Amino acid sequence: MTSKSVVKKPADHRVLFAVLVGLFLVLAFFSSIAIGAVSLSLTDVINALYARIASVQSDDIGRLNEAVVWDLRLSRVITAMIVGASLATCGAAMQGLFGNPLADPGIVGVSSGASLGAIIVVVLQISTFGIWTLPIGAFVAGVATTFLIYALARPGKDGGDNTKLLLVGIAVNAIGGAFAGYLTYLATAEQLQSLTFWSMGSLSGAKWITVAISLPPAVIGIWLLYRWSRPLDLLALGERQARHLGVDVTVLRCKLIFVTALLVAAAVSFSGTIGFVGLVIPHLFRLMIGPAHRLLIPFSAAGGALLVMLADLAARTLDPPSEVPIGVIMGSLGGPFFLWMIYRSSKARGGQE
């Protein structure tokens, strides 16, 4: 009787936690649609959603509400969810790949590399693949950057080295910033607006076409990472232990680098660089539900979607009618959290010594 209750308690805790996360997601979704320059009630939002789906004729006010919901806000909210889910699950996978809780697409330079690829497409006016050129450019640069980072900061037999990873991230971000600065020097006045967008992060350019382009790679990437949950758990123990347990580390490493770059590309292609999502969310959920990636991946996806939705809502409403860049909001939240993690890691290491 006692052993059953001990086993059942964590499961009940996780189910309750999942329900709470789901409720917060729904609340944030409808709040993000309702709140803005034109405030809508929950009834207005539901009626507008139903009217477009069911092709119901509305009066003048109803048509105005429908336009606000469908043409201005819904695509932006869905894009925020895609970006947040992509960055958070990417962070969870990278922390398993590097064996390091400080791994994050922005900190180690993956987001910088992917953004640089997108900036190159913008400044050089490359249009080889039509509307897919921008995400493809971000993806290719993201893959190359992730391979470079892994080669330079590859975890050893005892797991990841925080100092080494941070130094590599600083160097990669500096190199990416230098190239971006040079492209800024070459850019036209019109292109400079786009480069400012990339550097600070924003969802103001979100449209239904951005949802259509970024949603498929995000869904595929998150699904693949969930399928690789067990190999990721084993890899987190260290490469040598994972090999002994039957994991083809080389193949898994290449798969993870490919998919994490895909997710980062899906996120930064239309939002620019938004930092710390992949650091904050996986770390918090790892503390709450444990390190098993079978739970960590879907929880991180939900938590990342929730965080970026709320950050975008704050960006739109803190200083109306202008917008605060979402990267500024995430930096103000993620920077102190990052310092706390470094302090916590140093304190734990000092205690062990």
C-alpha cells in the first residue's frame, strides 16, 4: 500500500501540473487576442472566431471585431506560440546534447548564426527559393553554427564544461555580431529597418504566411525531439555511458544538431533574435518535473509558447501605441535568471569541492 502511494504521488503531481500549464496557455491565448489598441471582451473574441470559421454574417461591429481578431492578432499569437515552443524545446535538446544546463540557442550562438544567415539573405537580396529563402538561409547558417559550437565545446567524459561553453558562445556571438555589423554598413536605409528588427526581436511582422512557413518545421522538429527522448536521456549521462547503453552517439549528435538548427531557423526567420527562452523554460521544468525528456520536451514546448505569448502581450501594451521590442523584455527577465544559474552552479561546485 505504501509503495503504491509513493509511486502514484509524482504522477498525480505531474498531471495536475500539466492541467495548470494547459489552463494558463488557454488564458494567455485568449488574453493576447483580446488585449490591444482595440480591447475586446472574451465574448467578442469567441464570436469573431466562430463567425469566420462558420461563415456567419455579422453586423458592422462584428465585422470590425472579426478583422481585428483574424487579420491582426490571431496570426501574431500563433507565431508567438511557434517561436516560444521552438526555442524552448531546442534549449532542452541542446542541454542534453552538451550535457550542460547553461546551453541555450542565444547564449551559445546558434540564434546569432541563424539570424546572420537571414540577414545575409535580406542584405544580398537573395531570392532563389522564393518565400522559403529566408528560413532556408537561417537554417543553413544555424546548422553550420551548431556543428562549430559542438566541435569547440564538445562535452568530455564528465559532462559539459560551463566555462568552455560560455567562452565559445561569447566568441561565436562576437563573430556573428561583427559580420552583422559589416552587413549593416552595406545595407540600404530600407534594409536597416529589417536589421534593427533582427537585432532586437519583434513579432510585429507576423502574418498568416509566416505561420504557414514556420509551423511545419516547428511541429516536425518538436515531434522528432520527443521521439528521441530516451536517447537524449542516455546522452545526458555522457557520451561514453550512452555508447555502452547502445546509443549511436555520432548519428544521434548529427540528428540533434540538424533538428535544433531547424527549430531555431523556424523561430528566428520571422521574429529575429529572442534570447533566454531556451534557457529559462527547460531549466524551470527540469526542477519541477525532473530531467526525463519524455516529459521535458512537451512541457518545454507548452511553457515556451506561454512565455513568448505573455512577453509579446507586454511588448504591445507597455508603451502604446508604440511597441517595446520583445527581445528587451526577454533580456530583462532572462539576464537575472542567467546570473542566478551561474551563481547556483558555482555554489554547487564549491560545495562539492
